[in-house]
Amino acid sequence: MALDFSRPPHGVVPPLVTPLDEHGDVDRASLERLVSFQLDAGVDGLFVGGSSGEIALLDTARYRAAVEVVVGTAAGAVPVLAGAIDTGTHRVVEHARRAVELGVDAVVVTTPFYVRPGAAEIVDHFRYVHAAVDVPVVAYDIPSAVHVSLTPDVVAELADEGLVVALKDSSGDLAGFREILRRTDLPALTGSELFADTAMQVGAAGIVPGLGNVDPHGYVRLHRAAREGDHRTAAAEQERLARLFRITTVADRSRVGFTAGALGAFKAALAVRGVITHPTTNPPLRPLNDDEMRAIASVLAETGLDPVRAS
Amino acid sequence: MALDFSRPPHGVVPPLVTPLDEHGDVDRASLERLVSFQLDAGVDGLFVGGSSGEIALLDTARYRAAVEVVVGTAAGAVPVLAGAIDTGTHRVVEHARRAVELGVDAVVVTTPFYVRPGAAEIVDHFRYVHAAVDVPVVAYDIPSAVHVSLTPDVVAELADEGLVVALKDSSGDLAGFREILRRTDLPALTGSELFADTAMQVGAAGIVPGLGNVDPHGYVRLHRAAREGDHRTAAAEQERLARLFRITTVADRSRVGFTAGALGAFKAALAVRGVITHPTTNPPLRPLNDDEMRAIASVLAETGLDPVRAS
Amino acid sequence: MALDFSRPPHGVVPPLVTPLDEHGDVDRASLERLVSFQLDAGVDGLFVGGSSGEIALLDTARYRAAVEVVVGTAAGAVPVLAGAIDTGTHRVVEHARRAVELGVDAVVVTTPFYVRPGAAEIVDHFRYVHAAVDVPVVAYDIPSAVHVSLTPDVVAELADEGLVVALKDSSGDLAGFREILRRTDLPALTGSELFADTAMQVGAAGIVPGLGNVDPHGYVRLHRAAREGDHRTAAAEQERLARLFRITTVADRSRVGFTAGALGAFKAALAVRGVITHPTTNPPLRPLNDDEMRAIASVLAETGLDPVRAS
Amino acid sequence: MALDFSRPPHGVVPPLVTPLDEHGDVDRASLERLVSFQLDAGVDGLFVGGSSGEIALLDTARYRAAVEVVVGTAAGAVPVLAGAIDTGTHRVVEHARRAVELGVDAVVVTTPFYVRPGAAEIVDHFRYVHAAVDVPVVAYDIPSAVHVSLTPDVVAELADEGLVVALKDSSGDLAGFREILRRTDLPALTGSELFADTAMQVGAAGIVPGLGNVDPHGYVRLHRAAREGDHRTAAAEQERLARLFRITTVADRSRVGFTAGALGAFKAALAVRGVITHPTTNPPLRPLNDDEMRAIASVLAETGLDPVRAS
């Protein structure tokens, strides 16, 4: 069956973590296993270099390595999206072109940050990126990270002008998500781990769950049930995944920051499951400690997640 | 007289704008004129690639060009600091090493952002950068941009451990600034355009005013008066500079964002004064319009700023 | 049929506006008509003195008048809830006792505000109020107004200890709402006008929609469909109500604040529909102007809402 | 010497705590002693029912009792200001009239809160209060509590129209404070405990320091030195007071909220010094524990504050 890469991103598209080795370099073997694990589970796309991929903490060499491995391992089985996430237009174009050279199918772009752009300047940002890059652009709303929102008005303008092919909405704001679905034809994927079933039911084109790194099978089941209109099954799966999401709150917040607690837990769980070798995160994130690792293992057991057999 | 570059940054250290030509590339001639204008005014250092330098909007080539021109034009007359401002440790080290290769005397580093670091991780960040970079590091507190604060506790730890040689405080929080001065011996420079005289009086080691691009002579006079204990003269100069700062509020905020209004005004005023050729800013910032340019010219006239003669 | 007032609040419970006459006093006749309009539409309870009731802008006399009229007009047909919303415990108890004397069936209480309470102090607040007041207490999460959140942890503690009989969640945070439903047996009503259907589907006990003032029939239909598992009908009704909600964005935000734009629109629409006589709001809210009134009338027409016949 | 009560508030005007007895009622004897302690120290006015007075946590009876005692004990020696601090215009007028009946010389009023007012509505709020109340009104900027700012533009309008006789600025924003001083003739008092000397030097009309409850002599010395242009002495006193202010950070923030830690510390220190009998705060604030009380006693000793002899 020929894949239709011209179709916008849809379905389950996990934002892959970037596994590191004991020296802090990209652990290519672990990343290959992670990609295979995801493909075996039946995901519809792969997103490398997103927030869960510690994009903000990667330098050029690590970014390039991660994209290379994912594109190479996916080998055309599903589309590969890459984050081109940075503070300003020139920097974003620089990342995007690098990703395109490495063979990705689309790039994912936030509003500018550090600077404080106006609404018209946010639209201009996407105009410039759209014009400068040879693959489709996905708009990424993540106000918790960039402290600027992609409002429904701005998204409507991006959609009307054809500057982006989809939206990834990690705002947590269901009302805004529905307003965008009501006002535009833009495919909108939710970044919510916790109301993916609801998002699907109200019309999401897909799910981009960080927790999908750990349990892609769960999100694939949820997505399939939701698509088939079986809301009860989707909701039951969602409830189990919400319990699994508690791995992101085990870390002692007086010791590590929010991001280390969340991304660190994804990596820790993948290490416990045997998918990646080390739970190492990029500096300056601090590693989880043994107690926290045990707590994560315990949550995995409670939610039915066993170690993964080599495929 | 031999310059003592081992002395931490002090005095008036303007965070230079990055002039662009009509194509949006670094306008080397304008940047050279800007550096000469600052040196003629008697500044004590130059800061390239800071917030006023649109660091968040520069790609590698433009960053490199700006640093090269400033280092080359300064030619050892005063120390050159360069921003190594980015979301994570690896990225910051990448920028910092690039700047060091180009000959800067120190690098200026914020907390990580986009990610949400804990206090210990912020200290770690400076540990890593300190270890990786061959020049002194200046800590930069700018919560309006990075949405994380360098608290007095964190700064005290940075100082105690010798990880940074100075602080640039753009928090606007005078109480916190004084707490740092009380608790540490760290030289602390204020980023405030509006209470530079006060900051000097309570013990600041210097001033890093974006507005200093436009009127370095004013800040040099303010600094000299403050250092000599002539608070009345310093305050009078400060009042004039506060009136001049109104150039940052002329832009229509329904048309451009906050950053375009502020940085755009610095460049506009420098163009009006004849120091740089074009007021162009990097995408996606929008240019000021003719009415706004005229309003800026009018503020310059009211505060006694004439066009600059070629030096 | 005897009403069971011991049952916690459930179903559609509109937070009534407080109609005023041309002198700014409570317009008792309009409020009576509003209550009748709501009862005719089949609502399951009435909430007087909530955010939509301009509780923050009422003095004692107006508060008392509003509660009296609603209790008197409802005459036991449905339970009446009253807001006891204020900055601290003593003040809340003072309001709550007043409301209880006037015959309300439950009081609705937020976290303390103006002060910055810790989590344990928030629980204590509800302990004190629970002990001091003779009717059930409903916890009210509205961080947009009080700038403190009722976290799932706090709500779980309130539920475990039996301090409150229900939650009104106006946080807009569906993930948190579902976490509360998962972790407690507490009936939880949503304050969202825009995802009431979703909230019902995931297990909400009811809906407290400000927009329900204007179109109670719509929310009653939505609620009935949702309860019967007819999600398609509920969603269609929700979509129409979302279009109706655009009345809250017609006001020019450079002229009036957010609250005047939203509450003012509810009153304006009720005046257009002939339910209340004047769209007047309490000082210092500014009235909508003629253009805005016309825009509201136009939205009402587009969403199928005619003037109401006297019942 | 006859007092000139027509002169706007100026000098040191401590925002008095409201001492409570073991039952949580106003401890009139302690409040009388506190007032005498302040008058003996030479303060220029008294502010009852402010943030430090736990205004947000007082009911009508406790508010009335506190105002009565302060007015009675001051007995015309200095002007008495009372907070009329609430969410909306009608409520504020209700409090203000009560305070005026009890004999206060001025009322202190914030922006509306809970609601989200626009700039014009904030000005209207002060118009209404000014028209409704027979004593002068002081505008109170405290965004940390009300989450709305009194911008320089709004304050300039209040001043131009003669709606307020002074500003109390607790924003922590020195640049904004100076802008107001530059743009208006309005007497502006700072609420900052930590840069009172600076505020005086740049033109403040006075100081309203919560910490002044504990050490009025210190603030009176600071104020006198500042007024006489002896900045060195003022700064030295300020440094000692900044060290004393550490009493507000001894409380364990995982146990009590921010407000309990700060106001609780003022009361604890006054109890240690023997000025008031109990350190009790209003519900739902939690009391400091023995360790925290000891830590406060230790800071008092280090900063030279002995128990107070009965006057």
C-alpha cells in the first residue's frame, strides 16, 4: 500500500523522547528501538524534536542525530515531523531547513518567544517560515512553554491563508480547541495526554501524546475506538492512561523542576520497560532518583505495562 | 594605559542593537558607526547579542557577523560581552564557544527557558556553562523574556561558587537587587533604563541600558555623576532619559508587539540621529510607520538629541 | 412530587444575573420574570449571587434583595443556591448566614482571595464555613477571578472530609475536572458554557452556565440529550450555544473591561429578549453602547432566539 | 500646635495589624498598646484595615472594632486612614461610610477585583467613591493582591480630576513610581519595606511599611534622615530593616501560605516584643509554630530589637 504523505498529519503521532547514552550523546540504538516500538504499536506518524524530545536542550549535533535516526528507522513507513522550535524566524528557518535536508515530511513551529510578538507578527512569522521551507508546516500552540498563545483568531488566519497544514494544540484549553474546529477546516491534533478521547470525539484529527512514548499501544487503541465511535472503550482506555500519567508527578519538585519530572518520567518508564537503555536527560535537567524510579515502575505495573520483548 | 580585562564588567555597557541593511542582513558599516559612537561617548564596555540586539531573532550567520564587527571595531578599547542566550545548556555552550572564538571577553547567560527548570537545575546550568567556556560568565536575570527568575538565593549560590563574575539584573525588582548586593560581593549591573541613578546609588557596578544605544552620552554623564556621589545631577539626567524612553511607547500596540515597539524605537531613533542607516528589525517584528517615526523624532528633539556628526 | 432537597445540586443550574432598574437598584419585577423564565425552561436549580450575578459588585442591600426575590419566586420549585463569595472566612460566613436566613438551600464558596492562602489553609477555610453554616456548601473553583486554584488534591480532601456536597468547576481545565471525577465521588458541575456537552459525557453532575440566563431552553435540551447518551444532539446544541456565546465578545475592549463585556452581554441579550427591562450593570462596569446592543441582537437572531412571550 | 488634617497623608504611616485575643476577637487592649507604641515612636499617621490589618479576613464587627479602637486611641494626635478595600464600588462605599461614621480622616481604596475592570472603569470606580464619601480618598496600588494594576496613566487621570489626595504604591515597581512622581503632583507613599529610603529620595511623600508595626522607630529614623538629605544614614537604617524583614520568610511555605508567613510574622514579632498579647491571625491563616517563633525572636535580637517597656 502506498502511503499518502500529502495527507496532513493525523492519527497517533508520538512526540519521541531523545534517548541519550551515558555520555549524554544521542543513543542511536535506543532511539531505533523506540521508533520500532512505536511502529509496531501502529502509530500513524513520528514527531522528533518536540517538547518531549527535549528540543530546547539539544544542540545542533544532537538534533541532527535524532532526526537522522528517526527518518532512517521510519524508512518511509509513516511520515516524520520535526520540531523547528526556536525564538525567532531566522532561527526557526535554520532548524527547519536542516530537518528538511535530513528528509522529514513536515516541520512543527511555535510562535516566536523570548520576544513578545503581536498577533500580526505571529502570522507574519508563519508566512516567512512557509515561504522559506519546502515541506508543510504544522502550527504548535504551547503557551506553557512559550508564554504566548496561538489564539483562534490567529489560527483562523493561518488556515485561511494556507500557511499551515495542521495545528498541534497543547494549550489544555478545550473551549479554544473546539472554537478552532468550528471556525476552520484545519486538521487539529491534541497534545493532551488526558483528554485525548474527548478531543477525538469533538473532531480532532489526531493525538500527539508525550505519554505515548511509554504506551503507544494504549493511545492506538484509544484512537481506534474513538474513530469508530466507541466512546466507552476510548474513555476506559483514557482512564487507564490518566492513571499511568501519574508517573509525571512522582518526582520531588523541591529537587527537580517541572520538566525534569515529566520528561524524566517518560524516559525512566521507557528504561524500566526496556525500550531505551538509559533514562538520562540533557543538562541541566536532573535525573530521577532510585525512589522515584521505583515509584514509576510501580505505576507501570498497576496500569498493566510489562517490559517490552525485543521485536 | 593598559586595560584590565580581568576586572568584571562595570560602568556603562550598552546592549547594542544589531543594525540591518535593506535586505535584512547585518549592516556592518552601521554597526561600526554605532560602536564608534558609543566609544566616543565614553562607554566602559559593549554588549553584543543581548535582548536589545535581537538575539532571539538572529540566526548563526547574523550573530557571527554582529560579534565580529563589534570585536573588530572595539579593537580592545573596552571589553566586549556577547549574549549566549538560549533555551538549554548545550545550545548556550554552542553559542558561547562561537563567541569566544570570535574574541569576546565574557558571555552573558540567562536561565534555561521553554523548559521549566528548578532552582538547583538553574545552578547546574551555570556550572556546566562555566566549565565549558573559557571566558567569564555574566548571569542575566530577565524574567519578562524567559519567565523564570534568578532569585537572590540562586544568585548567592552562583556567587559563592564562583560560577559567574557579575549579574545583569533586568528584573525591575529593586528590592531583590538590593538583597543580592547585601548578600553577595558579586558586581551587579542594572538593566533598568529608568532607575539607573538609584541602582548606582545603592551599589550597582554599572548600567546596561537599551536606551544607551540612542543616548550613550546621557548614561555616561549619569554614571559619572552617580559615581562621584552627585545624586542630584544623576537624578536630573535620569529624568531626561526617562522622558526620552517615551520613544518606546509611541508604537500602536494593536499593530506591533511589545518588542517591536521597544527595540524598533531604539533603531528608529538611531536612524533619525544618523548613526545607523536603516531602522529595519528582524522578522517577524514589524517596522514602525511614518507617524511613529515622526513621534520619535519629536521626542528626540524635546530631550535635546541632535543628529550625530560623523566622528 | 416531593422535591428532594437533600440531593446535591445537579442538572442545569443557571447563575442568575441580577437585573437592576434605572437607578441601579435591584429590579425585582425583572428578576421575578427571569426566575419564571428559567423555571419554565425546566432548569433544575437556581444560583443567585454568583459571578454572573455580579456578586463582587453588590452591597448587602442588593445582595439581600436578590436572594429574597429568587427564593420567593422559586417558592420551593427547585433548590436555590447562593454565592457566599468573599476574600476571607469571616466575611464568607457573614454572607452565608445572611443567605441561609433568607431561605437558600446551599451556599457556593470560593477559596479565599486577596490573601494568598496555602493548600492547608484553603481546606481549613472550608472546614470553618462548613461548621458555621447550616446548609450544604458547594466548592467553587474560579481561578480567573480569585487567582488561586482548587487543585484536585484540595478537592479530594474536601470530599473525603465531607466538607462540601459538590464542586462548581469554572477553571476551564478539563483534565483537572476529569481527575477530580476519577479520584472522588463528589458531584461536579461545570461552569463552562462551551464544553458543557463534554463535561456531561465525562461524568459532570450538571451545568452552571452564565449563558443559560439567555437561553435556558438550549442548556436544558443539551443536558437532557447528554443524560440520555445522545451525544450527537448534545454536541449540535453545544455548537449553537457556542455561536450564541459570541455575544460576550462584541464589546470594544478598549472601552470596557472583560467583565462588562461578558456580563453586560448577558443582560443586554435578556433585555433584547424582553425578559428583563434594563441591561444596567453595577458600577463601575460601563454599559454597552448601541452598536454593541445591535450586534448582540443580531447574534440572537442568527442563533434562533426570539423575544420571549410573557408566561 | 494644631494638626492640619487637610494635608494629605505623609511621613510614616504604619498599616496596623489587627491584634486578636484567644477567641479570635479583636483584642482592644493590644490594639491600644500598638497604637500608643506607634505614636510614641513618632509616626505621622495610622492606617487601620489595610492589607497588614488582614482587611480581607475581617467581618463587619471586627472591622468596626478595629477602626473604633484606633480612632479612639489616636484621639486626634495623628490622622487615621482606614482601608475600604473590596471587590466592587457599592461594597467599597459601604465600608468607607462605616469608617467615616467612626471618625477616620481618609479612606484607602484599591481597584475593583474579582471582576476584571478596564482602565476607564477603574477611573469611574474612584469617581463614584469620591462622590459618595465625605473624606479624602487615597488610591492603593497592590497588584499582588488584586491582580490589576493602577497604571501611571490611570493614576494621572485620578490626580488630574482630583479624585484622590494621595497614592499608596505597593507595586514594587520603582520605575512606575517615578513615572507617577514625574507626571503628577500627587503625593505618593511607598508600601515597600525594602526600598523606603530610595522612595523617599526620589520624592515619596511617605512610607506605609507593614514592618513598621514591629519597628516604628526604625522607619521614623529612616524617614527623618531621608527628609534631611542624609542618604547614608537612611540607607544604613534601611539595611538593618531589610535584615529584620527576614522574619517574613521563616515560615515553612509547605505548611502555611504566603500571607500567613508575612502577616503572621509581624504579629509574632509584636508578641515577642510584648506589644500585643497573642500572635493569633484570622482564619483561615494558620499560626506559626514554635520553631518559627524562635527564629523570629532570633532575628529581632540580631537587629537590635528588645522587648518594649510599658509606656
